[in-house]
Amino acid sequence: LLKSIPNPAAGAAESLAAAAGSATAASQGLAPGVQAAARDIFGALHLTEVANRLLATPELRVGLDSLVALLPAELPGQLAVLLADPAFATAAGPAAVGAAVVGLLSLKRGRQMWLEELPIRYNGPWIQAYWARRPLTLLLRFVEVSFRIGSFTTAIEFDKFLGTEEKNRPERAIAARELITDLGPTFVKITQVWASRPDILPEEYQKEFEKLLEQVRPFGKELAMKTLRRNIPGDGALERMFGGLKDFETPIAAASVGQVYKAMVNGREVAVKVQRPDVRETVTLDLYVVRQLSSFGSRVPIERYAAQFRSLVELLDRAAPPFIEELDYENEAANQRKFAASIRGCDLVKDTVVVPDVLLSTREVLVQEWLPGKKLTEPGAAQEQAGRVVKVLLNSYMVQFLETGFLHGDPHPGNFVLMPDGKLGILDYGLMTTIDPEKRVAFIEYIMHVQAQMYDECLQDLVNLEFLPAGIASDPVAREIIVPGLASTLSILYSGSGDLREQQEKFKKQRDDLQATGKLEELRAKLTEIGNKYGSFKLPGYMTLILRAFATLEGVGLRNDKSFSIIKECFPYVARRLLTDDSNRIREALRAYLYKGRQRVSVKRIDDLSAGFGSFTNLMKGNRKEIGEAGGTLATMERPNGIKLSSSSSAPAAGAGGDEVSAARADFLNTAGRDLASVLFRPEGNFLQELLIDEAVAAIAALSRAAVLQILRALGPLAFPLRGPLSFFLNSPSSERTESVILSRGDKESLLLLRRIIRLTQPAAGSGRSSEGEEETRGVDLASLLPDLQRLAAAASGLSPIVGPGVESFARRLLLQLGSRSLQRVAEDLERGAGGPVGRAVGSAIARRGATSSAR
């Protein structure tokens, strides 16, 4: 038989024969009744068509006969009698063929791991095959989950029926926390998102669920020691590493996946993270149960419910992979090292965010640096400065999200430490996600368009981000239907608070208004038609952890400020990115934002950009005084050297004189001003520099006319000799008309814009903002600009070391464009004043001269 089977199948057959030989030792005690039963079973077997064809092969038949003839002599007596029975001879052929087929298939498919253990990374078919072979465990878990959740839900419904819901709510909240803890890590992980949002659940449930962030019921010391010894093997290795086991009596925190001990390694404080026993089995089993139930639900005959279950299956398939990866502490350590490297390489956050060092990592144990300070879940400085912490936290996440592209995906309060020096420590890197550069720019465009209420552009943004199918953006009929609804939806989501209850009320009112006017069904029919043609709104796979992270961050913000809006808090980073990133797409985004479809720059948006830039930069890069003024975290504890850190600590005073020039110079040289000046006066130039030069040239041209008008007004009646010739030259007999020509409304707008450009690099930028509508230009003249010009001149000497190399280049470009613009303006005035062919000829010659100068 072995000779008749070609290699490598012969190896498998030899293994099978060896296994059969080993099994004969247990066969010596076969009773005659068992032999008879075996004979009956073999006799009942029949050959399949495939087996018959194989047995018809002469070589195989001879090999089998020889093997059967040899076996009785080598086997114990009772088994030899059984094999010599004619019934066995009938069954020997099919049995051998079956063994050979199984062996060949196993060689082809490789080792079937799902029969032995669960995958380290998410693999749906593998998990399904593993638990399908354990139907009893699966059934018991299904019954347990259904019964316990059903019982709790029934109790809640009885409370509603009896009118005791509010009275029993504290007790039910405690029972809900205990239930979720008993059900295991999967349910705890889901509940942690709710625990971070104060706008979803009643206060009693919120208070209890907060305990699940890091106060989950711990497992025993014996189980922890077993896991530690398995992952740090060797006689006495564990004791030698930690100097004994006294630190492992009680964990300092217990979460959904593991629990943490505080210990010492070589005199250094460390956090030792130990995984819960059998957590992988529990998590994969629950994921499989939920997915199976959702799959059954997707087959219900009611399409509305079936679609919801299909969406749940898709969501589960997107959320499950990172959840399974979180169970591997080696993967978490790799994420932690990568994240630390990205933070060190980013100037915006390297002095604000701290990542603990990793000392040791295995699949089930992680040893890392201990970060001193208080978690955001603890009373003390963290809660006292909650509002400031949220600002730093959100800005650091914006940098991760849109700058480095490597985002921490589990930002609940228990994972953040406010350190004694005011820095923010981030813990737990099991859930991470990567955002590619293309999507980062698309998100910047989207946030900018939402902030500017440019909702028509938001439709294209949602296509770029893969929320909507591409065909919708190029269909004018679809745009006409979708954009108004999109504008209304985004306005509700982002114009006010991020409180979900408040937003729900607004959406309900919107739906009721549409229904009252009879437009709801019409809109629904149109949207259905568009969805059938192009496809409907969907959540891209890469967005799962991003949405989870920012929903949690918004919940942290809402704890301290009920009017907290995450889109508004995200804009300071976007403002800085728009002003410092010179890539083509960001250039176009900045142009669209500033011009807003107009010929002149929007003054209000200059204000918004400068305020956002200053807030973000001083918060993330400033000294202690600037951080405090920007609303950042303050150092409230003593450093090891005993120096007290507080908000009063600041940079040295600007000078002892106290004069206005020194004050201006000191105020000007804050971190945001230095950063923006280095961008504006970059020697190689950039888009922001070009844009501001264009606008400054127009404003300076207006400034010279304002100076003439200022002189005329100052001279009063004595200015008549000048007014007459000037009116004649400009073809304007009326003195009011003369002033109008000299300082038009456009000139006044230029003066107002020049004031904003001057203030752009000053710390007071953004104060006294103009309205979104037409900017106020009354009272704008040379006198109103003098204080700003004086401040700029006074601070220039302080800026020279920073911007000196680029000032010459900037001035050269400015003067060239200013000369060209002046010549063109004189030509226009000559043509308008002379009104004849000579004047027009002179004006045209000057205009050509200006164009040539500009080209040079």
C-alpha cells in the first residue's frame, strides 16, 4: 500500500500506520461482543464509486492484499482474529482509501489551526470554524446572554408599567453595571463609549458606567501569577525582575482586557499590565454570537429591519479586527513605540504629549514606564482643570489625526494622565488607526468648509471621504436635492452644542416641519431614487475608530461645557494648517476660504484664521504664560527639585523701561507671532506671502490716497487752491465727488484689510471681530491705522533675527507689484480726467510701462 501511494502522501500514510500501531496496545482487551459489533459495522459499509475505481487499480489491490496478509502475524491475538474475518477484508479497501484521501487533503490544505486555537488577528471564517466545532459552549453562551439581558430588560419594562422607573433607577444602574461586568470584555468595551458621553444615558447609569473605565471587577492573584510566570519563564525570573512579588497583591486598576500593577524594576517605577485569563475565547465567542444573530436578522422579510441587521454585520466586521488586535500586547507595544516616534518628530506636540517607554512585552504581559500625575477620572488637578485639559487633548488629537496620520483610538478619560509639569500622558495603545495623506487633506477641506458654512463644497468633501458615491457630486439634479438637506443637517450637527439630546430635538422638529408642509414624503422619494441610481450614504471602513475616538473626546468636552462643539474646537488646528501648509490643495482651500466667492478677501475670515492660529500655537508651543492665556493646562504640582509650577510663571519681562515701544516689542514676540512671521517672510516665498502681497499692494495704494485726503481735511478752507485743480484733473466738479474719487468704498475696504494684515502677527489679532456680512468701513482713514503701524514698527527690531533673511525678498516683491499698481492707477486717473485722445494715449502708455515693470 505504501509503495502504491506517491510521495509526499507516503509520509502521511506512514504517520497514519504508526498511529494505528500505537493504538493496538489498547486493543488487547476487546471482548467478543465488541468484535461482533465491529464486524457488523464493517459489513454495513459499502464502497463509493470513487473507492471502487481506486480498488480496481491492480497495483493498489495487490498492495492492500499484502498489507492485510501481513497484519495478523504482527498483531495481538484477538485483534488478529478480527482482521482475519471476511467482513474486515470487505471493509479494508474503503478504509484505506478514506485514510489516504484524508491524508492527501491535509497535505493540500496545511495545518487546520482553527481546530486547535483561536487566531491572533481577526479572521471571520477561522473564528466561525473554531466555535462551530464547540456547539455546546456556543449554545450555553447564547442562552446566558439572552436570558440575562432579557431579564434585565423585563425588569425595566415592569418599572415603566408600575410607574417606579425613576425610583428604582439607582438600583437598576448598579445592576446594569454588574450585568455588563459579568458578561465580559466585549460588553464592557461597548459600554465604555457610553460612559464617556454624558448626553446619552441618565445620570445614575452614567455614574455607574464610569466605573467600567478602570474599575472593572479584577481577577485573582493566582491567575495573575500564572499568566506572569507563563510569559516571564524561568526559575525565579519573575522574582528577580521585580525584586519579589509584594507589588502583585492588589491591582491599582482593572479594565476590560487586563489589570495593572505598580511595581519596581531596577529602581524605576513601572506599570505591569496583565491580561485577563481566557479573554480571547470570551471576546471571539461574543463577537461570533452577535454576528450570527445579526445574520439571522438580515433574513427577516421586513426590509427595513433586514437592512439594519445587514448594517450591523458590516459594522461588526469593521470593528472586530482592531478589537482582536487589542488582545495582543506585543502589537500594543509596537504601536506604542511607533506613536512615540511620531510624537517626537512633531514640533507641535513633542513638548506637550508624553508616551511611556516600553520595557518588556509579550502576548499577555506589558511592562512600561510609570507616568506620575493624576488621571482624568481622579479627583484633583485633572478635574479642576478639566476645561483646559480638553483643549490640549483635542489639539493633540487633531495633530495625530491630520498631521502624523497615526491616531490613538481609545481616548476615554482613564487613558490620560495630567502630569506635574502640565504635560499630558497618553496610555493604552491597543486600538490605533492610520489615516493616509489623501484623506487627511480631505478632512481639512471638510472642516474648513463646515466652519465657513460652504455646504455646496461639503458635498464634494463627503464624496472624497467615501461617505457618498462619486456620481452624486457631478449630477446637478442630485446636488439640487441633496445640498439643502445637507446644509440643514450639518447646521444642526455643528452650529450649536454637540449634545446628542439637543441635536435629536432639532432633527425631530425639522422632520415634523417637513411633514406638516407635505414635503417629507416627496424628499424621501427623491432621495430613494438617487440612492437607487448611485448608492446611498455609507460609513467607510477606515472611519470606525476615528468616529469612536472623536465621539469620546466630544463626550469629555461636554462634561465641562454643555455648549461644547467639536467642529469649532477643531478649527484652530485647521487655521494653522491653512496658513503654514504650501501644498496645492491647501492653497486652493485657503483661497476659497478667504475669498468666499468674492473679489476681495473676507476681513472676518482673516480674523478667524489669525485667532485660530494664535490659539493653537500658543497652546501647544508657547511658554507657561502663553499656555495659560490660551486656556491650556497649568502645572499645579512641584517638580522633584521643589520648584513650584503655576500660571504666574512666565517668560522674562520685556524691558525695564516700560515704554510703549518696549511693551509692543514684548507683546509681539510671542510664540504665535514668531511662527507666523517666519511663514510670512519665508525667503523662498509661498502662497500666503503672494496672497498678502497682492492685498497689501491694493491697500497701500489706498493708503496714499487716504494721506492726500487727510491733508485736504486738515487744511480746511486753505485747501481750496488744491481742491480746484484736483477736481478739474479728475473731472469731478463737486468737492464731495472729489473725496469719493480719492477714497472710494473699495479703498476703505483695502484700508480695513491692511489693518487686519498688520494685526495678523500681533497677539491681539481676532479681538473685536467684524461680522460675517459687509465689513464696517465708516471712520476708516489714515489716523485709524497709525497705532497699528507704530506697533509694527516698534516690534520690527525684535523680529529681525527671525525674519531678516526673508524681509528683503518680501520687500522686493512688494515694491515691484506696488510700482506696477501705482502706474496703472495713475493711467486710469489720467484717462478719466482728460477725457480726450491725448489723455487716453498718455494713460495707455503709462499702463504699458507699468505692465512691463511688473513683468520684469
